[in-house]
Amino acid sequence: MKCAVRTTELRLAEPLRISRSTTTARHAVGLSVEHQGLHGHGEVVTSVYYGLDTASLHQWLHRSSRELARFPDPETALTALTDNTTGGPPAVTAAVESALLDLAGKRAGKPVHRLLGASTAPTAATARTIGITTPARAAALATRLAGQGFTVLKVKAGSPDPEDDIARVRAVRAAAPRARLLLDPNGGWSTYAAPRLLGRFAELGVEAVEQPVAPGDPEGLARLAARSPLPVIADEDAVSFEDARRLAGRVHGINVKLAKCGGPGAALRIAGLIAGSGTDLMLGCLTASSLGIAPAVHLADRARWTDLDGHLLLAHDPWTGIGGDDGTVRASARPGLGVHPSPELAEAGVRP
């Protein structure tokens, strides 16, 4: 198998502010794997929080490319990948597995969700993120999104003054009274303030809260969840399978991102672990193109909460094929991941 690595800049349509940072752009490093005239694609994006920079991602993907060249076909490589990861960051393993699944699906004439055990193409109402901004701006955005068909809105929180977060949620609730509301402080609340704030947001009709307090104390998060009036979803405290094992049955949900757990296979193992424990699955993402989001969309039938809007935050998405503009993401029934490169990528030599 032959591999190629490329970098694309992803610029956001507008800055996204969360409790710990503001994002305006990031790089997507893509891996293409070719075998007998067919191509499979995967993507990993840079992230300061996860320590993923462009140079290191290139190094890891080139190393993975050399390893993949040893295998006769993607199916053999996938079997080896489940036994031994790339040795690199989980996000790199996820990109490699996604490219191999895309290629294997095209070879078999099957969409990826069928390779992963689903008989029909998953669809899901995705949350759409509203960053930390003024109440007026948040309300205007909520009005527009509700008009487009979004039924789930995720409001970022963790402002220095919690009253700002409360005002923002009130404004969003007034602008989109029928929307389901999720709240995400990204660990921005203190352990002292969190119990009181959970109660106040419950009164505003928030459905669930992601990672209310700083990561690093999963026992504290579990104790908070036990007395919370709202479902508490672990995110930054639930990275690996072992993290999920420690929290299963002790929090209300776990946000599984393929980039942090290591790919679709790892996500399925976590889903199996927490099934029946009282902890539900949330599928999340980083800001990425449709290529980077697509593997999770093929798993969307397993999740109670779906937050796969990373491609919708971009000024220009270099891939298409998973929808989302109307509030619903849809896995393609076409072989592989079912995504297609933009004309610009096609002109640069990227094959579907």
C-alpha cells in the first residue's frame, strides 16, 4: 500500500471562545492510503490542548505510512492495528484507522457503518456549539440555528463571572425555546461553585452539563455527578478506556472523541464497556473537516448525545458528504466513509 500525507489549513467562520482558549484556525493533516487504484482517507487536526502540532503529526503519519507499506491490504493492516496501535498519539491512530476503514469499505463495496456492525446508515440530530459571547450575539445565533433546523444547542460556559454564562443561556433559551440545551464549561468551574451553578442551570432547562470542573480529579467529578440535579458528562476526565472504566456507572455520560480515545474501534470498546452501567455515550469532536468527522457519524446510532458539528464551524470545508447544515448529520450509504474532496483538493491530486 502507498501512502501520502498532506496539510490543509482550516479557518473557522468566526472565532470560537471557550473557557480556556479562543480558536480561529487549525491545521488538518490528512493521510491517504492507496491500494489497487482505490484510496482511503483519514484526518488528524492540530490541538494545543492535546499537544498535537503540525510537525509532530507529520512525523507520526510518515512513520505510520512506512509501517502500512509492509501490509498487503487494508484488512490485514486493520487487524494489526487492533492488536498494536501506531505507538503515537491516539489522534494519529484514529486517523490511520479511519483511512484503512475508508479503503476497506471501498474494496468491499460497503459503507463504514456496515463494517462496524450497523445495518442502516446512522443519522442523528447534532448539537451546534455557541461559544462564549454576549447574550445578544448568542440569541441571534440561536435564532438563526433554530430556523435552520437545529434542535440541540450546546452553549459554552466558564466565563470569569458565572452570571455572564447564566445570561447567555437565558438569552439562548428565549431565542430557541424548543431547543434542547447542553452546557459545556470545559472544566471552568471551581469545585466550590459547581453544585450551586448546576442547580441554577437546571432551573433554566439545561439538559446536561459536560465537564463542569477542572480535569484531574475523576473521583471528585463522580461525587459531583452523584448529587447533581443535571446529568454530568465527563469529557476531559474521560480520555482512555481505563478512564471510562473508572467512571462507568458514576457519571451520567462520557464524551467519546475519536481523536482522544484512538479511533472507531476504541470508541466501540468504550461504548460496550458503559452499556447498561447507567452511563450514556456522547459522541464529540474537535473542529475538523467532514473527513475528520465522518468516522464518528458512522457510529452515531450508538450515542444518546451527538455533538458532531466541527465541520459546520469552518469558513470552508474541504470535504463534503455528512450533511449537518439542517441540524442532522447523516452517514453515507456509499462505500467507505462516503466523503468527497473539494474541487481544490481534487486539483491538488486528492482522489475520492
